Amino acid sequence: NSLTKLTVTYCFLLIFSQTNFQHVADVIPKITALPRSCVVIPCSFKMEEEYVTRLRVLWVTIKGGYMFHTDPDDVLDNFKGRTRLIGNPDEQDCSVEMDNVQTHDNGPFCFRAERENERYSFNNSCVFIIMRAPDKPVMSSLPEDIEPGTRVAVKCSVNHTCSSHPPQITWSVPTARETISHSHMGGGVWETVSAVTFIPTGYEEKDEIVCTAKFWGGKTQENTAFLSIRRVQGVGFGPYAIVSSLVFILICVLTGVFIYKRQHRFVWFLAYTYALECLHLNLNLYSATRRSNLH
Ligand SMILES: *[C@@H]1O[C@H](CO)[C@@H](O)[C@H](O)[C@H]1NC(C)=O
Ligand SMILES: *[C@@H]1O[C@H](CO)[C@@H](O)[C@H](O)[C@H]1NC(C)=O
């Protein structure tokens, strides 16, 4: 089966390479694809004669059926509704998209063209599709010992061959100012980059930052980087501060109550202001410990 497949392919290529090609095309010989996702096969061509418009772009399989045809009825059942032309033939672009890629969609698939009753064939026009697991995203390196409150720039990049539906990148931490870019790395491989800024508070629950790429078709792949944030230290903002605050408030209230029991209106007023002042002082003390803890 894989041997006969190879033999058939070999014969096909042998016959094809002996044909006299009239025109020059530029289709890469192989491209990788993620099953269930999409793959965009880049294709361009040149016509030596006059500028030819309204060409009908076709993509044929090894057995001569159509992987793509401008008339949907002519497309092989196996590819019906899954293939579409991405390029504009009037601009010599014959790029085709195959969606919901199946593991057996290996090809080769070859580009051809027609116009009225004329047929055009091209050299360098066939592509093999190689199935592959989704690429792992790559994260830029993070600085060590980050000071809480500082802006940290971080990037997450992932390669794919489905340029019509690029992967979505998400982050495990709150981020701001996201910029997304897509660049062609050549050979039909595209790189999607999410560049964000992240401001650690110092109270992060986890010592890590995860970036996840969700590919068209649903598969996900992630990468984790260690997050080294300067830890909040000291006696302060912990059980000790809370207990001392509670004790302080209790003293305030008890003093207030004691003075109130004296039943004098004026004294009661004094007690009231005293309690307020007491609380105020306590709040100041609290925020002071918090501030000093952060530094
Ligand atoms: C086939 O493609 C090559 C470039 O790879 C080109 O130099 C050559 O002229 C082409 N052959 C024909 C018959 O068009
Ligand atoms: C994407 O592929 C290119 C080469 O094709 C490589 O240089 C680059 O590092 C890859 N990027 C990622 C994020 O894997």
C-alpha cells in the first residue's frame, strides 16, 4: 500500500517530468499541514506570451480528478466544500486553500489552467502535503527578578501553514497593549506573533506564564516560562498586620465605650471624634506597612 502508492507517485512524476511544459509555475514541492486544520498552498505562475486573463485555475490529483475546480460539481467528493481558490489568477496567483485536512490528503496535487478550449500546463506545479503535529509556540525570554509594578514586554510566536485562519494566541496572565503580526517565513510557513506587556503585582499565584496557541480546527499547543518576580517580604502584610490592626480597633472601640458610659453629651462627642481619629490613624499605619512591604 505505501509501496504501491510510492511507485504510482514515482511513475506519475516520471511521466510528468517528460511532458513538455509550456509555462513556468512556482509551487513548493512539499508543505506541512495539521490534520483537521487548513493549509494554504502558495502558487504563482508566469505566461511567456501576452498577458492572459480569465484563466480557469484547476488543481488535479494523481488520478486526474479535481482537488479544486471553478465548477464545484467537478470537484472530487472527497474534496467537495473543502477547497477554495485564495489567489487571483489575473494576478498570476493560483494559491489554493484546503480546509479540514484529512490525514490521507497527501497528494501530489498539481496546478493546471484552462481558458476556453485551451489547456495550459506548467512545470514546478506539484505539491506533496506532509501531515504534522501542531508547532509549539515559542516565548521570548523574561528578565530575572522582576520588580512588581514594572512593565514587562513578552512575545509568543508560533509557525503554521494555514494563513487564511491563523492561530489565536492567549496568555495565562492579564496583559495589555497586544499587537498581533503575521509574517511569511517562506515556503508557505507563516509566523503569528502576539506581543504584549504584562505588569506583575507581586501577588501572582503562580511562578509561571503560559502562552497557548489555538489552531484553526481546534488543536491547542502551549509553552510555559518561569516567572521570577521579586517577592513581597517582611513582617508586615500578613497575619501579624491583621492581628495588630484588630487589636488597635478593639482598643479604640473599648475606649470609646468607656467614655460613652460617662453619659456626658460633650464627652460622648469627644469619644466619637477620638474613635474616628483612632481608625484613621490605623488606616494610615496599614497603608504605610503595605507600601514599605512593596519596596
Ligand atoms: C521550468 O522551470 C525552470 C525553473 O525552475 C525554468 O528555468 C525552466 O525554463 C522551466 N521549463 C520550461 C519548459 O518552462
Ligand atoms: C518558524 O520557522 C522559521 C523557519 O521556517 C524559524 O526560523 C522560526 O524560528 C520558527 N518560529 C517558531 C516560532 O517556531
